[in-house]
Amino acid sequence: MRKKSAQSYRHLLSLYATLSQVNQAILRVSDEDALYRKICHIATEFGHFRFVWIGVADPARQELLPVAWSGDGARYLREIRIFLHPDKPEGRGPAARAFHTGKMQVVHDFFNDLRTAPWVAAARRHGFQSSIGVPIARGGQNIGVMSLYASEKSYFGPPEQRLIREMALDISFALDYLDNEQKRKAAEAALENTRQKLTLLLDSSLSTNKKHDPLDIMREFGRTALSLTGGLRCSYGLFDQDTLTAERFQNTRWEKDPEAAGHFSRLNRTDRTIVRTPLPEEGAVLLRLPVFGFSDHALGFVELVVSGDQLSLDRDMPFLSTLLAQNGVSLENAFLVQALSRSESRLRVFQKTFESSTASLCICDALQPDFPIIFANDMFFRLTGYSRAETVGKNCRFLQGADREQKSRTEIREALKAGKAIRTLIRNYRMDGTPFMNELSLFPITDPDGTVTHYLGIQNDVTDTLILEKNREIASKVFDMASDGILITDSENRIVLVNRAFTEITGYSQEEVKGKNPRILSSGRQDAFFYQTMWHELLANGYWQGELWNRRKSGELYPEWLSISTRKDKNGRIENHIGIFHDLTGVKESEERIAFLAYHDPLTGLPNRVLLRDRLEYALRQTTRTGKDLGILLLDLDGFKNVNDLSGHHVGDLLLMEVSRRMAGAVRTSDSVGRMGGDEFLILFPDLTGLEELSSIMDRLLEQVRHPFEIEGHSVTLTASGGVTLYPRDNAGIDDLIRHADIAMYSAKNRGKNRIHFYELSMEQSLRSRETLKQELTRALQNGHLHLLYQPQIDIRTGVLIGAEALLRWFHPDGIRLPADFLGTIENDDLSIELGRWVLGEALRQHLQWKQEGQFFRIGVNISPRHFGSGVLEQDLKNLVDVRGIEDLSGLELEITENTLVSDLGEVQKTVRACREMGVHIAFDDFGTGYTSLTMVRTLCPDTLKVDQSFLRSITENPGNRSILESILKIGQGFQAAVIMEGVENARELRLVREIGYHCIQGYLVSPPLLPSQFSSFLQTWQTGRRWENLENPP
């Protein structure tokens, strides 16, 4: 009993401290929310309650809503609801009863009280054992409840209840005090408001009496009206005083929102009623106030938008009426003062309206000739790029530039002639020349008599709009003309639209598939899992693409590449599926073709290098198992390049195809014929029984190639050269086996062609020797071991030196080497071009030196077929002129052989022409020994024909050579070409050529090839000793 008394004593001490702190808080707090929070905090801090909260009734929701709380129970408030309606269990608890009865509700055992049943579980979690609910009143009415919770049962005894009731009364007293204080301040504010408004009226009256501008008066009126009413915004307008209608104004504006439009054009000038119009969307009221002076017509109107909770007509209307009256008088006086200037003001208003318009406007004078522009606004200048000075005074057609053929120009002329309005589309041009499509509207303006005095033009740049429409049209055409099939389905996956390509690919028309599911195209080759995966990805990502098989209307299956995307509405719901597919039938065929071409030659269809290598690898493995020989033959066509050059590449391709067909027919079925490239073929002979079998097959191959070909009217005769090696006798790898066959083929070509050689080790040694020779020749060229010797060419009638042939010699450590010893090795190598450049440069250098010494004659230089046909000869000659400073090339004669002439005649003619333009002479060397035709002589017109010495050497054994020499001489004379007989070595041969009629000779009878220093000495003795007179009788 003593313990319980001590506990109650502590409770009372805590409550007294709480009550004291509450009273102090009431004196300091100035608003109810702060008061509630402070009370809750004090109760938990000083009263040691477990949790305290204050709830205020919400009549609309019929619920007690927490406004402040303190202690361990914030989560408790989120877990419970307390209603004010007794129909619900939550509306019959202690708090609701305290609110309705105005009496304190005490709960001594929270867990076993029927009133607290709905909240027991939540209270148990927070340790609430007992509670008390105290009503809070305001102005004599209960507005809420304060609830306090303790962590022990029967906490709230009669003493505690008394102190808590006093605390609730103090809170109600504080709320009433706050309300009274607010009313007092409101009364003081109302009194001050009245004083301020009277002051405003006085100040406004004094101010407007000093103003003579009606607009200033209205502006002052607006400011004063806003101040009087606490309005949100104000608009005002003044009527023109020379009209009795409310159609035009001097000015209209919003005081706080200049961009908003007024409503004055709908006002009645004789109505004195102050109209009050609610604006519920703004929570405000629109007051329309007419301003009258001494007449029955309003001078203007003012529109005030006033917040609904600030408006009190009883309070504000007397002030507004007084303000209206005093401003009406001021306006009347101002209008009398400014009556003379009203027209100018009106003009400024129109001009400002024009200039500030967002449309491109211009006015044309219809009473002047050619309808000149008298005014245009800023938008017009911005649209066209012209300035005011460049526009005013001109007819609008200057915007049409030189574009005079537009149909709309005629329509505009007819409308202007008839004085009618028109709207049309015309192409105009900006100042910078860029065109724009102008949607032009022209409106006539008439005077009171109906005469058109002006035209108002409104321009609208619709270029982008037209482009957009065009793009839409193009998109529609693209949809219909696209080569890919397109189908569009709705959200239920029913087909709504297909394009032309869809019909062409599937065979189904739009009418046949509309409203159906795309599964009508299903081929059955994809299983359910395929489509499940497709739809999962489509729904997850909005896109799917892949390859699948579908079925045409005909039943034919076909592959396609399908891309599906979704189109969603603004809420993210799928509206359409768009499928675009491409028929892969052709692609599949192309892939098969590409796969074939990866291993076959596209021209002949024979296996290519890749497939040949695979087959060779396989054949080598087979040979290892069987122990039989494998033959590898590399076959090259002789003279195939000439066929291309003379008959064209088309004929060459057809020839290769026919050669391939013949070769395939000449070998065994187990053999492989493939094309390595160009005119080179590789043939594999597996499982050979002996060399006789191989030789027999190779003979057939050569015979098939030798047999004439008839290709599109061309009769072509070919031979072939080949090299063959045998595995495992030649126990090398794949690359070396092919290389050995190539070496043997090279040997066959060097031995006369039209044959096949077996590979021997010595052939490779010979090839290495040739490479060594090329390297030595390169070093000789670099180290100055090459020299030019010169052999004179003489006119035997007069002894005149007509020229000299430059002959190359290699001063080798082992002795002097002639061109025949090394030029054949490099004839197909770029080294021959480099060597040719050196010979040209050295010969011209020597020619220039002799020319400076007073000796002028031509120097003949042999040009290799490779150099002549390389395309660089012309540039080489130009470089000699530019770099070495050789001004004159007329002393140079290029000697070309018939091997050069049988190449592309057009290219030869082009090169010869370029050389001649630089002054270079042309000679045909070894003429008569090859295939040079009269057509070539006639086409190329050589300056010199050099007759090969072989005709002279064998003339005794072959008397027909004399006729040949006579014919060549006649050819030269017929084409006005000099003819030189080469190789004249004795008096007998000299007498013979004289008899035939030759006058120009070259040979050892005159002189052997000489070094430059020796040649100079020869010239002196030849001329001073008149040696040509004794050539037939040498000493």
C-alpha cells in the first residue's frame, strides 16, 4: 500500500511539472500547430508518459486525424484508425467517445477493455497498459482529443485525471485566446485598410487631376483599383470617341499579364451595370466596371480579377464607385484636350498591332499604279530577309525572282482586277535566294464608298508543312513500293494492312489476309518453342528478328528474314505489330553460288587454288596408303596474251572455257583439272600405274590444246607448256611440289614450248643461277660496270655517218658479256625497265656531248617489249628532258622488235604517237623475221626499217632471201622509211646489197662496236681518209 502511494505521488509530481510547463508554453506559442507539438513533447518529457498524441476531427472523412505526437508510438499511429461514426468498432473507442461526450475516457487495463478491442494488438506491440482520452474544445465546441498512454495498468487515478483535465482546459483556453487575438488583429487591419484606401482615393484624385493622357488616367485607375481590392490583375480600355460602337480602342493591356487578351469588344457602351462574373477555375471573381463621364456612353471599361476570399462588395464598392466617378470626370476632360490628336494615336495603335503581329503582314496601296507596298511588319522582314528600305515602294512580285511561270500569278492578277480576296500558294524567294512556299492571303480594304483603297497581304511559310505532307506521301509510296514484304497487325495480332511486296512474295492479297492471324503463313518447320522464344523477346524488348521458313499461297515453302517491332500508345500498351520480311530464296541461292565460287574458278567452273590444295592434300594421304605415284602437272598456254591483245579479253575468256572443257575430257575421271589463275592450270593424277600411263594422258592434253579453236569467228591456234613432278619420288611438301612443277614448266618454255618436262633437281639449280645473274646485273648497274658501245651506220654512196646503234656491254670480272648472255633472264622482270632507263639516259648524254663537239647523228637504242608496253616510257623520256636538261630528243631513235608490235596495237600506236610528239624517231629492228604486217607499217609509219642480217648470211643457201630483201627495200621506199642492212661484214656482202639497191649499212665491214672515245677517233679517220671508197677493196 505504501509502495502504491509512493508511485501515485511520483505520478502527481510529474503531472504538476507537466502542467507548469504547459502553462509556460501557452504564453510563448503563437499558433495552434506549434502549441499541439509543444504539449505532446512536454507530456512525454515531464509527465513520463509512454506516448502522447493529439487528433483533430475531420468532418468530411468522419475521422480523428493526428496533428501532433511524441514518445514511442509514431508507428502505432500508422497502424490504427479512429473513426467518429459509432457504426464502426473503431468509432466506439475511448477517443471517439471523449470527442462526442465531451467527457474524459479512462482505460485502466487496455488489453481487457471492450472499448479498446480494435487496437489491442498494436498497443501490445508498443507496451501500452492504460490510457486516457481528453476532449479539446475551441469556442465551446469539441474539435479534437488528446490521448495519453502509460506502460502500467491503472495509471490514471482520480488525482491524475483531475490534473489532466486542467491541462485540457488550459489547452482550450489557449486556443480561444489565439482566436480572439486573430480577431483583434483583423479588426485593426480592417481599420488600417480603410484608412489606406481613403488615402489611395485621395492620392489617385490628386494624381489624375494632373494627367491629361486618358491612358495614364486609366493606368492610374487600374493601379488604384488593384490596390483597393487586392486584385490579381486588371485590364482596361478606352473607346474611340468618334464612334458609337465598342469595336476599337486606344489601348488594351493587362497590368500583371501583358500577353493576355481583353474582352472589351463585347461590351455595351450604354450599360452602367457593374457585372460580377465568377471565375471558379481561379477561385476568383471578374468585376466589369464601366467608366462614364458626362454623357450616356461609357468612356472605357475596367476589368478587375479579384480573389474570391478578398472580395467584399459592402466594403469595396463604395471605394470603387468613388474611384469610377472621379476618374470619369478626369477622363472626360482628358478626351476634350486630346480630341485633335486622337487619329494619330489610333494610327500608332494600328501600327504597333501590325508590327507586333506574329504573322507576316504587308499593306499595298491599291490607288497607286503597280500596287506598291507602303507598310510591312517585322515578321515580313524576318520571313523574306529584306529590310524595310528594300521593300517599301515595290510590288510584291519582287519576291518571285525570275520564277514567272507559276499558275498562281494569274490567279492573283485576276483577283486584284476584280477587287476580291484570294488565298493561294506561290513560290517566293528570300533575299539570299532560298525558295519558300508562301500560303498567301490577300484581303481588299475599302472606303465608305466601297472603293478598294488597300490590300492586306498575309504571308505564311508552309514549306515545312508541304515537305511533311510530301514525306507522308513518300512514306506511303515506300510502304507500297518497298521490295520487302510488310504486314501490320493490331493488338490482337490480326492483320490490318499489307503491302504490294507481301502479295508478290506470299501470293495472298490484302483482302485474303485482312483480319486473319499471320499463322496462315506458317510452314510448320518451326516448333512451338521457337515461337514462344520469339514472342518472349518481342514482348520484353519490343523487337525481334531472325530467319524462318514460311509457306506461300501456292504451298511452296520459302526462307525469309523477318523483323518484328511493336508500336505502343502513350500509356505503353501495344497497338500494332509491324513485320518486315525479305524473301531469302535468292540469298540462299547466292550463298550456294558463293560457296561454289569459294572453291571453284568463276570463269571455267574448275577447282581453284583452295580446292586444288585440299585435293592435293587428300591425294598425298591416299598415295601414302596405296604406294602408287601421284603426278602434279602445271600447264601454261603459250601465246595466250597475244590472243587477249589482238582479239580482246572476251575471246580470251571463251578460249579459256573451251581449253578447260577439252582438258577435262582428256584426263581420267579420277584426275582433277583446276585453274590456278590466268592461263595456268594444275592437274592432279592420283594412282598412276606407271610413266607410260602419265605420258599418254599428257600427250592427249597437248594435242587437245594444239587443235585449232573457233571462237566467235576467230580461228585460234595455241600450244601449251607444262612441268610435272611425281610424288613420292619427289618427296616434298605441297608448296614445293607445285613449285617444282612450275620450275619444270619454265624449263619447257625455255626449250621451245609445246612440251612437258619432268622436274629435275638441275632445273632448280638453273633457276637459282638465273636469280644469281639478276642480282649480279643489278649490282653491275649500280656500280657502273655496264657500258654502251656504238656501231656506226653509213651511207655507202657518200660515206656520210647517218647514225649509230648503242649496244650494251657488261664488263664482268670474267670477261665482257653480250646482251644475249643476260637480257633473256630479265626480259619479264622490272629490272629490264630500270636497265632501259639507264641506257636511254647514257645514250642521250653521249649524244649531247658529240653534238657539242660538232657531230650530229641519230643514236639508235633498243627498247625491250616490257619497257615499251609498261606505260612508263613516255614519262621516262619527259624526265630526261626535265631532270637532265636535254632539250632536243630528235637525235634519239627507238628500235622496237616485232615482239613489241604483236602486243596491243592500239597501245603501241598511242606510245609511238607520244614519242613522236617529243621528237623521237622510231625504227623496226630485225624487220622481216617475225609477224610484222604491212598494216603495222602503214599504221605506225616507222622512220627506219633495220633488216635482220640472217637474210644476208643464208642468201647462198636460200636464194629466195634475195627476193625478201628486195621486197623489204620496196616497202621502205613506199612508206618513205630509211632501210638499213644490218650485219654487213665483208666486201662480197657489200657488193650484194649494192646490187639489190641498199645504200645504208651497219656491220663489222665498217666498224665493230666502239667505246665513245674510240668512236670519236673513228670519225676522224673515216672522214679524212675517205675510207668508204675502199670498202670493196680493203687493204
